[in-house]
Amino acid sequence: MLSAQTQFKENLKRVRELGGVAAAVQSLTTSAIDVSDLWRAQVVLAVSALDYFIHELARLGMIDCAKGARPKTDAYLRFDVPLSATESALNGTMHEVWVGETVRQKHSWQSFQDPDKLADAIRLISPVKLWEDVGVELSMPPKDVKTRLKLVVDRRNKIAHEADLDPANPGFRWPITAPMVNDTIDFVESLGDAVFKVAV
């Protein structure tokens, strides 16, 4: 499951590099060039990196559970598997294929950004009390961790689904700055690291 964490770090590195592009453009041009959409893209991509990370942790963890390398959780044992996957397993197909493809297909329409959905995904592979344990790692009350994640995801949704327009000020976007975005990326990275530490 280390590959999921490695990819998470690589994805966030690319997100940070986009911020470097924004800073370079801003330093080489006048204020007439607005780089704020690059910062908005960073927020969207940071949440995407977290979402993909949780998808991969669930998939790889369930493969490990099926192989007997991880204890099976109650949520794992309740996971619906189609007959086609069962037949593949009975025919000797490797776990990486039949479990991996089943999990990927069943999760393909889901996003693991909301704290409750994210915790549901982790329950498939670990019995930890996710937000309590993550809160300890981040030195934050669990409620504050979940609230902060919800705020990050809410901002991502405003950008992705509402063009980040402020309905109270038609024609104007919600304010965004490089420090705000860097703080968001730092939080997403810390959260992902904490999830990995307590659940894997």
C-alpha cells in the first residue's frame, strides 16, 4: 500500500509545482494578468489527489485482506462481490485482478472527499476509529479535522461546479491567494499522511 502513498505525494508535488508556475507568471507580468485560476486549479487537484489516494488505499487494502495479509474488517466481509468476480476467483485468477477490478468498478462512481464517505472507505480495510485517531495525529479535535476537510471540499466544489462565483457579488469570484492555497495543500497532505499512519 506504500505505492498509494508514493503516488499521493507525487500528485501533491505536481499541485505545488502549479503554484510555482503561478508565482513565476505573477512575478514576470503586471497585475493585469490574473493567476488566481491557477490557484483554483491547485485546490481542485489537491482534493483530487486525496480522493484518488483513498480509492487506492481501499483497493490495495482489500486485495491484502483477500490474500490474508490484513485482518478482514466487518465492512470488508459485507462488501458485495458480483458472481463474475466470484467465478474468476474460483478459476484461480489472482487477487490483484478479481478483487482489484471489483473494488475499482464498485467505487468508480463514488468520491471519498466527504469525511463520512472517506471513513466508510477506510472501514473496508481497517477497524480504526478514523477521525479520533487522525485527530490525535494532527493534534486537533476530530470534529475540527472533519470541519476543516468539509471546508476544503466545499471550496473545491465552488470552483469545480460554480466557477467560484460569489452569488452575493454577481460577476465576482470568491477571493483566493497563494497562502490560502498553500495552507489547503499542507492540510490535505497532513490529513493523507495521518490516514495512512493510523489505517495502514
